[in-house]
Amino acid sequence: MTNLLASLKCTDEVYLIVGASNVAALRINSILEAGAKPVLITNQPSEKFTKSIQDNIANGNLKYIEKEFENDDLSRLGRNEVDNIVDRVFVTLPISQYEVKKQIYQSCRRLRIPVNVSDSPEFCTFSLLSTFTSGDFQMGVSTLGKGCKLAARIKRELSHTLPSNIGTICNKIGDLRANIQEEDKLELEKLQSDIDSIGEHDDDAITTSKLNSLVEEFNMTKEQKKLQRTRWLSQIVEYFPLSTLADLSLEDLSVAYKEYNSIVKTQTEPKEPSQKKLKTTKKGSISLVGSGPGSISLLTLGALQEIHSADLILADKLVPQQVLDLIPKHRTKLFIARKFPGNAERAQKELLDMGLESLMKNEKVVRLKQGDPYIFGRGGEEFNFFADHGFTPSVLPGITSALAAPVLTNIPATHRDVADQVLICTGTGRRGALPNLPEFIKSRTTVFLMALHRVVDLIPKLIDDKNWDPNLPVAIIERASCPDQRIIRTTLSSVAQAIEACGSRPPGLLVTGYACEVIAKPNVNEKWVIEEGCASASNSLLEPFLQLAGTIEKDNLPGLQQQSLSVEQTA
Ligand code: SAH
């Protein structure tokens, strides 16, 4: 059983503290920071109080009543508006006073007052978390009462992995959301159901299964275009390097609808840079580079070299932070594609134009692509585009997620007598339509990319129209090779239900076929089984090597990093 973690608003609530130990002093400070009003009851002589308790009494922050606790204090000292019942009770009496603690606990239970008795988990209806606060960012760690020292240590370790501007990021994103919602108020009211499906109103937006759901960019109403900004913000929060989010502005998100008409125009009438001019100045160079599925351990040395020698890096939004952290921040400009639902075409054009512009300035451009550049990465189109403009790219393969994910999931894509062929296909066709779906072949492992947001449409078609076996073992693999990798093993007919229940953690793919149960045996008792984390995701072993190779500056390491990206670079 787990506890329900919550963040409580406690302004002006009255919290009773019984006993004046060192723990009481800490509790009083936390209570004051949260805006509640502490009342201390103890018959302990005040000269023995800690300095902090004495100061709080002296400056009027802490009400102090010198007496022994009595039951009716609980229903006498609180706020008028709740019939004088105190809002919360903290007991910090010594272990020897077991009976008193028990009695306070029982009285609180009767009156439904949340109570915390230190060192007595059996008498607690709630406990405080070990917290880290920076601006509007708060993080709490709980070990379910198993050890506050351990919780504090874990909290410390976790807080060190966060960007140092995490507080600013929260404030900024919060302000942006509020501004957008204010501006879109009318539309939001009209289209409440749409917004709910975006997940922005959920506290846990990242894990809602609709985050990546399809937007038909060519059929959007004006209202939907406006709502794009909310959706884009979700996507930016999901994909962009955390530390750069503080630089985001409303302007970056406004482009989506303010310039919509001109966007459509540029899509149909692309503005070609002048060939003539290009031919006379072409000294820049471009490479299309695969960055692997996520972990830097799966980046090739060739890719690393390219990253290190670029003037401009044009990255997919899927290229994860750990790879972006390798970019020498003082020398190299970074632009991350704004490929969000409803903006794919425009974002692609923007990226290509930016590449050309840089090439014309004789710069070295690296087009960094998730996985392998030629597996559903529009790599071929990009090659042709640059070649047609006089800059023939060199292309460096990367490890595709389609083949790495099964390996990281213990699925041998081919296996004697089980699977003699592998198919990589997409779940999303042109303009969001369903693609041509493959027939069922028993001895085939099929990997569907860009499919998880379409499973509700996709799977019935596979089963009904293409004769796929509903009981076929499958695995959903999300953020393969990243520390937050997740595997959900289930059967074809339960995929949609599993995603609905577990939410999504993009990017993710679906592997189907009997190869899925060659190593991981099926679990007959559960409809699906979840595995969290990726043992090989840790890059700590690589750090000395990367530093030796001169690839990482100290402040480029994840967590310490503060990329100095401009707004144009990040959004
Ligand atoms: N060129 C990429 C694929 C681009 S298409 C490659 O070779 O991997 C984008 C799709 O790839 C996503 O929708 C998702 O299905 C898949 N994908 C990319 N990275 C992934 C990862 N780390 N884990 C799981 N799926 C991933």
C-alpha cells in the first residue's frame, strides 16, 4: 500500500504543537513558511526551548501556552470558522510519554484532525516529506515513515540532478500557462472537453495518454488553432532541455495562430533561396547524423565528432537532454525543431531554411536526428533538399530505436523457429491518416513507430481486417535507453487499455510478435506487466572517457548545465 501524496494549502490554519523538542522547532519553521499559525502547548520551562522557538515566540510568530495538554485544547484553540477545532496536530513528546501520545492520537481521530506524532508512525495520520524548494518548485520525498535521514539524503541527491534554474523554470511556465489561459478564456470555455483531452489540466500532464494525440493540422478550426499554444507548451515542457525552458516567451507560442495564414501560404508556396547566390558562396558543409535512441552510450563516435565540430546544430525535438549536453555551449548554436502537433510541415521548412542560411555563411551544420536518419526521419528528403541547393550532406547512421528498443527489452527480434523476419513500420500515415497496415505473419517481429497515440484505431484494424492474433504478445517500449525507460508487456488486444491505464511517456513504440516472449515469459495472471528504468542508461562509466576526449566541459554535465541558449535557439 502506498500513501497519497498531496501538497497542502494551509494559509491561516491553526496547527497545534504539543511538546517543545528540537523536532518541534523544525516543524514550527515549516509551518510558518507555509503560512499557517502554530500554537505551542507545553509545560516545559521556556528557558529550555531552542533558540529558534524562543525567537519565534519573541517576534510574535508562535503563540505559546504554558500548560499541560488537555483534550479540549483540540476544540478550543482553532479558528472560529471551523468551530474552533484546530486544523492539524504535531506531537513531539519524548518516547516515555507513550500513553499521552496515544491518547492525543485517539482524540484527534475522533475529531478527524490530521495528527503527526514524531517517532510513532502508528500514531500518524500524515507525515511531512523531506522537501526541496526553489521558487515555485517544490519537491518532496517520502520513505513511508521508514527513515527521515534516508529521505533527506535521497532528496539531496535528487535536487543536485536538477538544473540550477529549476525555480525560474516553474515560475516561467506557470506564468505562460496563466497568460495563455487568460487570452484564450472564451475558447477554453467553448472547448473545455478538448482542453481536458490535452492533459494540461491534469497535475500529471506528462503521463496522460493523450499528450501526443493527433492534431489534424490541415483541418483545424480557428479556435483549435488558438488552443495549439496550450498544446505546444505541453510538448515543449515534455521535450526541450529543462534548463532552457526559463527562456521561453509567450511570443514563441503565439506564432502558432497569429501567423497561421502565412504559415499555410509558406507551406504551399515555399520560398526558395536563390540558387545563384548559393552557387557562388557554397563553402559550408552539412551532415545528417543519427544520434541513437537516447543514451549517449548508444551515440557513435562519428556522431560525437560531428557534434563537437559543428557551428550550428539542428536537432529533432526527440534528441534527449543527455545528448544535447554534449554540445560545446560556448561555440555551437543549437536550434530544436518546433515539430509539435499541427506544425510539422512549417517546422520542417523552418529547420531547412535555417540550415541553408547557415551554410551560406560557410558554417558547418549538423542535422542531428533521433535514432537513424533514414528510418522515419525524413532523412532522404533532407538529403535531396540540401543536395539540390548545392550542399551534398554526408550521412552518418545512428542506432535506430526500432532495433535498440527490443534489445533493451530482452526481445530478440529474430529467433530460430520463432521469428525469421523483422518489419519496421509506422502507425501514422500522411496527414495523420492510418497507413497501409501489414498482413499478419506468425514468424515476423513487427515494430510500429509513431503508433502509440493511434492504437485505438490501429489495433482493431489489425485484428479485424488483417487477421492479427488478438493474443499476440507485444511490448510497449517508451524512452528506450533513457533512465526513465518503461516497458509494458501485454497482448495485442490489451494494448489500448494498458495505455489508457498507464498513460504515455513519449517517445514510445510497439513491438509485436512471438519473439516478445522468448526471454520474458508471459504472465498469465496480469493483463499487463510494467518494468521501469534502464540498467544500461547510466552514463557514469562514460564520463571519464568523454572528458578525456575533451567532449564535455565540466559545466556541460547534466544537472550542472545552464545552456546559454537564446529564445530563438530554444523555441
Ligand atoms: N529515426 C528514428 C525514428 C523517428 S520516428 C529512429 O531511427 O529511431 C519517431 C518515433 O520513433 C517515435 O514516435 C517513437 O515511436 C520512436 N522512438 C524514437 N526514439 C525512441 C525511444 N528512445 N524509445 C522508444 N521509441 C522511440
